[in-house]
Amino acid sequence: MHYTKHTISSFIHQADVLVKNSREVDAIRSAVNKYGYGKSEIDKGDRLLAELRRVTMQQHVAKSEKVQNYKLKQILQAKIHKTYMKYVKLARIGFSEDIMARKALLLDGARGRVYSVWVFQVSSFCSIMLDEQKHYLTVMRRFGIEKADFEVLKEQLQELSYLSDKCLESVGELRKLTAQRQKKVIEVQHYVSDFVKIARIALEYSPQLLESLGVSVRS
């Protein structure tokens, strides 16, 4: 009964059968007790399994939160990019003859594929548009784009930054819980391995009882 040969849920179930039947079946409890596996050892198994279940559930929740955070980030980023590209296309028309404005607004060249580069391009574009001294908004108003539109874009960028931080936090939390779960799995594995060895000795002449613990009987 090794954890590498089972899913985590199957491994927990198999270990639970071993501990539960050792506690509840009189013949098994009596047999293993003679070899030092009395109530305290059975209680230890219960405790180790409870800890493994707890960490497994926490890891499952953390994994779901990570997926949800990345999904929200992806949706918002796509929304921002769509608006941003519309504004860029209009700005390229409006500033087609203004080299300084095109350079300041980063209008020429490809849009960044790397997240950090893309964020820099969008935030720079938005900040410069909101700079009253540049008077760039005057040109954009010809296309029906107002200051409020860029303020909304700026707020969305702030929300995206928050979600990005949440994504990083969720990755860290998931990594931490995954390590904790692995540690608990190994602790349960050691317990199960020793218990199975004792059970094989204690129930050598009771193969049906041995099988009821989930232990294969060697022919």
C-alpha cells in the first residue's frame, strides 16, 4: 500500500480502512495489540490521517483559488487590452504627423507579449493621456474619447495589479500547502508500512482478516 501507486483520495481511503478495522474488529484489535499496536498506536493513525485530510482539503481550496484568480486576471486583462488597442488605433490616426506624441505614447512597434512589458505600455499610455499639460486629450476627443474613459482604464489597471498580486500569493500558498501535504503523506506512509508488517505477522493464519485491512495476502 504505497502512496505512489494511488491517488491521494484512494491512499487516504486505504489507510483509513486499515486503521478503522484495526479499531473496530475485535479479532484484529486483539491480534495486533499483542505486537505493540494497542489503542495509542491506533489513535496515532487516526491523528495522522486527520492531519492529512485537513492539509489535503486546504490544498484543494488553494488550488481552486489559484485557478479562479488567474481566470479573473485573464478576463480583465483581455478586456483592458481590447479597450487599449481601440484607443491606440485612434491615437495612431490622430497623431500620425506628431512624432513626439507617437514616441511618448509608445504608439509605434508591436505590443508587448510579456506581461510586464504590456503593463508598462498600457499604463504609460494611460498616464500620459491623463497629463493635462500634454493636451493629448484634445486630439482624442475628436474620436469621442474623454478623460473619464482613460480614468476607467486606469482603475482597471489598478484592479489588474491587485489580481496579479493575488495570483502570486495563491501560487505561494499552494506551493506551501503542497509541501505540507507531501510531508503528511510520507508520515502516513511510514505508519501504514510499519502497521502492515505487524499485521502480516499478527494475522499470519487469518488471511480473511488480513484482507479486510486492505492488505494483499501472499499466496
